[in-house]
Amino acid sequence: MTRDRWLWAVLLLGAALRLYGLGERSLSYDECQQFWASQGSFLISNREITLDPPLFPALLHLHSLVGRSETWLRLLPCLLGILGIPAVYVLGYRLAGDRLTARVAAFFFSLAPYPIRYSQSLRVYSLTLWLCALLLAAWLAALENNNPHRRWCVAALAGLGLLAMYGVVWLAGALLAVLLFLPALRKVPGRVRLACTLGAGMAAAVPLYVISLPTQMAQGTPPTFYEDKFLPRDSLPGALEFLGKGTLDLFGYYSFIHPASGALFGALAVLGMIRLGRTREVSASVGVFVVAVAGAAAASALRLYPFGATRQMLYAAPLFYVFAAGGITSLRSWVRGWVTAILLAVIAAGCGVFLYRYHREPGGQEMRPVANYLAHHAQSGDRILVNKDAIPQFRFYYHGDPEAVTWGRETVIRDYVAEVNDVIDSAPPRRWWLVFSHGWTEDRRARLMAVDARFVLTDRFEAHRAAAYLFAPRAEGASAPPER
């Protein structure tokens, strides 16, 4: 692998795309939630804040001891995302047995939008992609040579994967099921020992699951909030439509979002499964892919969030990239290789469109400039009411007087204006800064007209769905706020 110059070229390209602009955006709501979940006793704080197991918070806890800048914090998932490129290459080589397919798989992974985006996001996803690629490669290696070292490597990676994301249970479960029940593997030496070792690795994650099981799970997730992610059970046609559209959307999610991309690369992945599926290792991997995705679909029928959510299905992405690469390389004899060349160009062009939009179009919740604006414009005696949805980001970026801050308890999707009026009415007349972020929209901004009539909007600062609005007692206020 280390002697493959094409891999080094793809690795350098993927690393450059992941490192560019790493700290240009403020940390989002979810990223700040992840940061606070890693602070203090992360086993406790993580279970109360996120819906993820504790492995990434543990790594982030150690990483954040060195620094807290956006660039430094995001460097952790970025490095994990870069490591995912050679991991997918190894998986491709193990599965296909040729370097060309492995190179194309690594190339696809290095340019696909979501692996890039997750490498620049302080979330668990790049860790999950890396561990799942390694787990699959180690499992294939153990099928080829089932020695104790490789078996325990599979067990360790399965345990770590389960501690990175709950959805990995479908991948680990599929590996176990295929080992035990796929006819093609019944004559594999040491198959039962490998299955037992894999089961032991999965079981090792259970104690930490019990300790860190999210508090939110006990409270229940509102079904209406995630209704579109669940398999309908009222009719067979509705279920089939859901599964068909869901599969197309999943392939689009792995590739370039657009339904046409999902259809194109999904068809290439199916072609790759067929063309590569001549060995028992490939047929076993196809079985793992199908069983794992089917398991998540079944969980969605039982309303088991987060197991049915799209991002929880990233465990299948490394296999998808290898299968799609197999489909692409199988066409290299068509029209003297031009079909394969065109498909690779499509991947590069799709990445270029994504990167242009990603780095040029406004997006996210820019709390950093909002906090800087408050630092220069808030006066002594001003109060700051931070909406509940902006608390994680505001806590990260605000360095002013903590006594001036009132933490909101109402989310913006409900009647937040009533809370604003109650808070400012219960305090002596003074200037109030209202700070919003996650979930903030123009429609919700319009509701600020219902703020207590004794106060008038005199200043505002908005930065991509994060904002601060100054309301002063009417005797002090101007007639209209300046534009920012």
C-alpha cells in the first residue's frame, strides 16, 4: 500500500480538501453540544447532552486540553477523516484484489461531499467511517487467515465502533449473522471461533453502553419529529415506496445527494456487487451490506431512533464506495476506457460543485461574530437573554460578565416571545439583548414585533441564522434599527 503512488496522490488531495477552511466557520449548535459533552466527566455529560456513545467525547476531552480554537478542535475529526482514505483503500484491495478498484474507491471517498463535510465538523461521523472501514477490512483479512491476532483485531474494532455510534450495531450484527448463516462461509476454518470473538468484542461495549445510555432515550423521542424517517406500517404499497425512495436517498447521501446521483452510483454499486461477487469474501460482504441496511430499515418500522436515522447508517458507506468503484472499473473495457474516465470526471465535477457551494454560500449559525459584536456594543448594565437553542454556542464564545446573562428555557419552535416578555417584565427597566441561533429563521424574527410595547428595537446584528437584537425602554429607543 505504501508504495502505491496513486494512493499518495489521492491521500494528499483528500487531505487538502479537508484542511482547507477548517476554522472559517463558527462552531455550530451540534458541534458545541459535542464539545460540552466532552468536558468534565464526559461519561455523565455526554449521556445528558448527545445521542452518541462515549468514544468520541473521550478523544475530544483529551484533544481539547491543548486548545479550544475552531481549527484545533476540528483538527481531530479532520485527521480521522484523512485516515479514512487509506482505510477505504485497504478495504477495496481486500475486497476486489486489485489496486485499480482500491484507488477508485479511495478517490470516490476522498471527493464525496459528506466525508469532507464530516471531516470539518466536530462530530462523531469521521471516526465512525474510519472505524467501520477498518472493521470490514480486518473481518475480510480474518476470513482469509483466521489466526488469533486477526480475530481479536476484529473484536477490538467492533467494540470501538459500537462505542463510536449506536448505528454500528447493524454492521457488527450483520458481520456476526453472515458468519453464522451464510452458506458460502460454512467451510471457512475457524468460522465459529471468529464469530465468538466478534461477539465478545460487541459484548465488551455493553457496560459502557449501560453507563452512558442517553438520558433523552428514557424520555422518549417525539414520534412526529422523526416521522419521515420511519417505515410506515399501515400499508404494503406505502412501505415499498418508503424502502425504494429510502434506498435511493441513501445512495444519494453516500454520493452527491441529488436523486440522479443516487440512481447512477447506486446502479454502479449494484454492478460492482455483481462483477466482484465471484469469491466468497465478496459475496459475504454483499450479504453484510444488505443485512445491515435491512436491519436499520426494520428498526425504523419499530420506531427505534436513532437506529433508523440516515446518519446512523454511515457504517455501510465504506462498502458502498468499494462496490461503486468495482462497478466503475468493470466498465474500463467499454469504449477504450472512456466510460470509466467519464465517471471519474463526474465524481470530480460533483465534488467541485459541492466545494464551491460549501465555501462560498453563507450557511450555519455564526455565533462567533455575534459574540464579538456584543463585546464591542453591549454597555455596562445591559442584560443578555440567550434563547435556549443558542445556549451551547453562546457558552463557548461569550467571555463577558456572566452576571449579565439570563439563560432562556423556551425553544424558538414554541412561544419564545412569551418568555421574552416575562423575563424583561420581571426585571427593572434596562436594555436587553436577545440572542438567537439554532433554528432561527426570518419567520421567527417577524414575531419579535410582539415583544413588550414598552421596549423598542434599536440595534441588531445578524450572521447566518445567529443574531442579537437590542431592545431598549421606549424613552431611550430610536424609531428603527440600523441594518447590519
